[in-house]
Amino acid sequence: MTSTAMFVGIDIAKTDVVVACRPDGASWTAPNDLPGITATVDRVRALAPTLIVLEATGGYETPLVAALAAAGLPVEWRIRGRSDGVHLRSVAPVFCSADAEKDKDDR
């Protein structure tokens, strides 16, 4: 039996996090506070994702990234604003991609 890979993308803002899952299309919003982060980690863990990706947003992502990593989930985040493009950082080296693609330049 073949299992389908599950991918989770998370958009983080100061007050909330928006989670979207592929391929099933599930999505939800939770507060970016301790109860919201706990609920998000519990819900994401139940999905058994192949990879969780989010964008670094000036530190607002730190508590969620730490909680996802502490739960043993495969989380990577994008870092913008570097002259050599966007890089992926992994909190668990086993999930780290050696070939991070550069973002397109919209300028």
C-alpha cells in the first residue's frame, strides 16, 4: 500500500497563523499565541506530514518553529532578504534539503 505525501504550508503573522495542507486541501487559522500554537502542533502532528514549510517573518515564527521541532515534526523555513536568494533552514538536519532553490526576483 502506498501512502500519499502530506505537505503543510504555514503563513505566520503577528496575531495568527494560517495553515494549508496538500493534497487534501484542508486549511485553518489559529491565534499566534501559546494555546493557538499548541492546537496547531497537535492538529499538524495528527496529519503525519512529510514536510512543513513556513516563511521567516521577523521572529513571529520562532515559537511555532520551536514547538513543531520539539514535537519531532519535519519543519523548514524560508529566509528572505539575502543577496544570494532564499534559503531553506531546517531545525532537524535529517530533513534539510541540500539543494535550496533561489526565489524568482519580482523586480
